[in-house]
Amino acid sequence: MLSPLIRQVALTVVALAPLSAAALVGYSCFVEPVRLSAQFLRGGRAPRLSYSPPDEPGHSFYFARAIYSGYGGRWATDYPKADQQFLAVLTRLTGIDAYEMDHPVPLDDPELRRFPFIYAVEVSAMELSPAEVEGLRSYLLAGGFLAVDDFWGTSEWARFERQIKAVLPEYEIVDVPLDHEIFRTFYRIEEIIQVPNVDQGEAGGRTYERDGYVPAFRGIFDDKGRLMVAINWNTDLGDGWEWAERPRYPLEYSTYAYQMGANFIMYAMTR
């Protein structure tokens, strides 16, 4: 069982206007680790959760994390700390009226359409049910935005590709060029950086996992040219959010992760 104690996290944030050089300011937030069952931690299937309304309705933005069927409960990787720290920084960076707590939502829940942005991690573990396939497809074609993160190498790509092709079989997966507007909606991103997991980041040296040597940003566009699915492959933005407060975790990685996340949110809310 994970510790139920609340931990104070001293969070270093990048708090300057878009396109400026980064500066550091102190920020604190409180994070309570999620409690998971022993079966969940041993790698069983994810527990079935249903959507529940937020405690504080009426905010402009909710960070909706996708709950999907699959093995190991891997939809919850970095949850909830990464989500909550990202939200604390997002509010400071952008001024968005964001609900400050994490907010997981199943892909087959009708309430999914309430949220313009959803985030899914370790997507090679997905085994979507027919209801989840239909729910995610309906959401995306209705104007929703999915950002996926933290999966590595050719075998994990193949597993994710099978799942997303079941959702959007008629749409092509393409590389998104750096001159696309998503790289300048709030911050100007000049290169794709490989964000390593916390252990590799603090140790220095290699940043890749398995055969995921080169980071990539790919996407799926709808018929009108709107980016529906943002695919962060061979990188781990979530660890950049979750461990930004650790002195040995390189600022380069956490800065990039927060800037990319802010751009995703701004794009999702304005397109």
C-alpha cells in the first residue's frame, strides 16, 4: 500500500511570459499519493472506475486523465502527482482557471465530452473494449484532443498503433513538423527533446528506453486539419512534470515538458 501521508513538494516552475528565457521561482503544492490495491501493484488489470463530477464545478479547465482497459493499471503511471503538479504550474504559467486536482475519466463514459483535453500514458498497455473504442472515436471526431505519452520503442509503438487504428482506421498517423501551430500556441518550441525517466535523468548518460533512441512527435488530424491526437513517442513528459522539484533532475527536461503541456492545453481549448 502506498503511503497515505500528504507530502509537501517544493516545486520549481518556469514562470516567465511565452518565448522568454526561463527563470525560477519557488512554488509549493500538496500531493497525496493514490492508494492502489495489492493486485493493482502486482500488475493485474486496472480497477474499474466510473466518472464522478469534480468537487469544484465551474472551472474553465479540468485535467482529464484517460482510464483505459489494459494490463498493469498503467493508465495510472505517475498518477496523481504528475497531474497535480502540472496543474499548479499551468495556472501560474497561463492564468487558466484550472481545477487544481487530478480528474481521471473512463474512455467509455458519456461525460468524456465535457473535457476538451484528455491525457493517456503508457498506451502500449491499452486493450480497448468496443465501448471504449466507440467512446474515444466519438470524442475525437466531436472536437476532443488526446495527448499520449511515455511509451518507447518499436514494439510498444506497434501495440499502440493497433489500438488507435481501431479507433480512427481511416486517418493516417503523420509526423508533425516544427512549424505547426501547436509548437507556438503559447511557447515557441524549436526542437523535440527526449525527456527521460527520473532515474535516467538524475544519473545522466542515456535518455532512451528499449530501442526508442529518437524522440518523435506524431499526430492524427481530422478532415479539417485539426490535430486530434498528439503522440509523444520515445519520451516521458509525465516524469518531467512529476519530478521537477528534485534538484538533480535537469531543468532542461522539466522546462520542455511543462512548455509542451501548456501548448497542448492552449491548442485543445482554442481549436
